[in-house]
Amino acid sequence: MCIAHLPLSLSLSLSLIFNSCKGKANASPRHERQPCLPASPAQVTALKSAFMIMKAGVGLYSALVLCLLIGAVFSQRPRPKKPLKPKPTKRPTFRPGPPQEEPQEPTDFPPPILGPPSIFPDCPRECFCPPSFPNALYCENRNLRVVPVIPSRVHYLYLQNNFISEVTAEPFQNATELRWVNLANNLIKKVQKQVFEKIPGLLFLYLERNQLKEVPNDLPAGLEQLRLSHNQISKIPSGAFRKMEHLALLDLHHNKLSDSDMGKATFKDLKNLVQLNLAHNILKKMPANIPNSIAQLFLDRNNIEDIPKDYFQGFFNLAFVRLNYNQLSDKGVPKAVFNVSTLLDLHLAHNQLTSVPLFNSQLEHLHLNHNSIESINGTQLCPVSLSSPSLHDEVLMPRLRYLRLDGNHLSPPVPLDVVMCFRHLRSIVI
């Protein structure tokens, strides 16, 4: 052990003893190692005291070193952080969100498209006035939002395929000579009263593919064609067709008309009506008081379940009847209801019929596909008796040319009595 590392008192005692021995050894002339003289009692006591002090000093010194080491270790280790108290979680509270807004019509429409320069000073800038047809005004496909002012010379007005939402009276104040107005495929929701009433010569009015919810009022009495298909019409105001004796075509297909929306007198005044189209509505009954001048009646895709027995009596001009996609069954179709002498084309496809209804000998096209028909009896189906001389007379022979029976519970071949009866039959589909 090095003396320098011992305590001061212990180092001094050991040095004295060591030096005394060293001095005696060096004093020998021959440099021989001589044993050290025995220590005196005082020296022995001093040595014992020194060892005791050394023993105590080594213990204190070791404890001091240990404390310093422990302090150094603890000074380098980070103190553990106190755990954070968890925040109390709030229970989720249900708060109803704001009601969803209904989709609105787009407001940022493309700008109007200007027409080419015109030789007519009264021609609206958004339209085209052809020099070769001075009575026509072409304003279709121009991104218009309002009806421009119509010059008084115009007879034919084309405003289809725009973004017009309302028809007001002001642009038509001077347009008293109009004959033809086409406003199809716009966004029209409202037609102001008396807009067209002051145009007595108006014959054709096209308002299909808009957003009308009822038939416009105050239409001119001389109107011949009124097209209102593909709207949202669920109401026909009382007297909407009053005094419209010249109306020949009324098109209301693809709307939301029900039986309650049409009164018994809705079509009563239309004495010259030739074509009535009520297809794609929600009717359950045949419309009442159809004028007997009707030639074409379209009632496809409704929910009609039955036809009154004498419904078609007195129809002296009826040629086309379409009742496809309804709920007609044998019970709802009287046996001879279609035995009308003028009927040429009868459509009864996609119903619930199990037998072929009777028809007249002048019928040329019969559509009975996609029903539940299981058999055909030519003897019952033939408008005249198979033994009748009429079958040998070209004039009196049944004129059925086209017969569709596919989609039923039938299988070929065609019964011979059917072939014998319908000599003019050119196409039959089973």
C-alpha cells in the first residue's frame, strides 16, 4: 500500500520507522544488509497506534469513497417522473346535427351564347334570325335563363334546351302572331297566368321535360297540340281545358297523375281530341269521359286493374289502344270489350291475362306477350266461324298480320285452326 494514500498521522509514523531502518542499512560500509534493530517499547506503541488509526482511517476512507460513488450514480440517473393523473373522460353527448339542406339548382350557369349579327334590328342578341325565314326566332341551346323580348313579326319561337325557370308575360306582350312555341327541356316551374291567353293564334305549345307541377291555366282556345310530358304534374286544375275544342293532341305521359287528380269533366270539352297519352302515371282506373273522337289512346305503365264493359262503345275513330304494363286480368277485361270495328292495333303485353280476348276482324296487330296464357283455341279466337264462307272471301277474311305470344306458357307449333283462320298472318312470335 502506498504511504501517500494513507491518512496523514499514519503516514508520518510509518515514515519514521522506515527511515530509521533505512539509515542503519545505508551506514554499513560494505553495503551488507543488516537486520533492523528491535523496536523500542515506545515505537511498538506508536506502531500499534498507527495501525489502529490506519484501520480506522481505511474504514472511514472506504465509506467516504462509497458515498461519493453512490452520489455520482444517483446524480446521473434521471429522477423518475411522477405519473400524470389521467384526465377524466367526458361521456359523449349526442347533439343532433343541422338538418340536411335540399339540393338546390345550380346557380352558376354558363353564360348566354350570343347569336350571329342580324339584319333585323329587333332580333335579340342571344338569338338567331335567319334572313331566309324572317318569321322564325331561334334561341335554342343558348344557356338562357329568361325569355328574351319576342319581336312582333315572329310566328315560330324556339327556346328549347336552355335554363329558363319561369315564363312571364312581359316578353310576349308584342308577340301576338305566334303560332309555334317550343320551351322543351328547360327548368320551368311556373307559367304566369294569361301568358299565352293573349296569343289567340297559338297552335303548338311544347313544354315537355320541365319541372311543372300542374297544367298551366288560361291556355288559348285555338291550341291544337299541347305537350306536357316528362314533368312533375300531379294536378289538372278544374277547367284547364275549357273551350279548347280544337285540341287534337294532348301528351301527359311520364307525370304523377292519379285518379283523384282528374275529375269526370277533365277531358269533356276536348271534342276534337285525336291522341291522348297518359302513359307512365299512377292511374288505377280508365280515365272518364274520353271524347269519342279519340283515335289513339296510350295508357301504358299504369296500375289499371279493370276496364268497364261498355268503355269503348261509341268510339267511331278508335284505332290504337296501348295498355302494356298494367294489372289487367281476365276478370278485369270483359269478353268483348275490344270488339271495336275500327280498332287496328291492340297492345296488352305484360299483364296477367290467361286467355285471349275477343277482337274484331279488322285488327291487324295484337300484342299479348308476357302474360299467363297457357293455350290458344283457334275456334274461339277466330272472329268468324271456321266454316263460314267469309274465310274464302278475301274482303271478309280476318286481317290479323302480326301476333305476339312470347313470354307465355305456350310452346310451338301454332295450332292449325289459328293458321286456317288468319290467312293474312305474316308474323307470329311464340
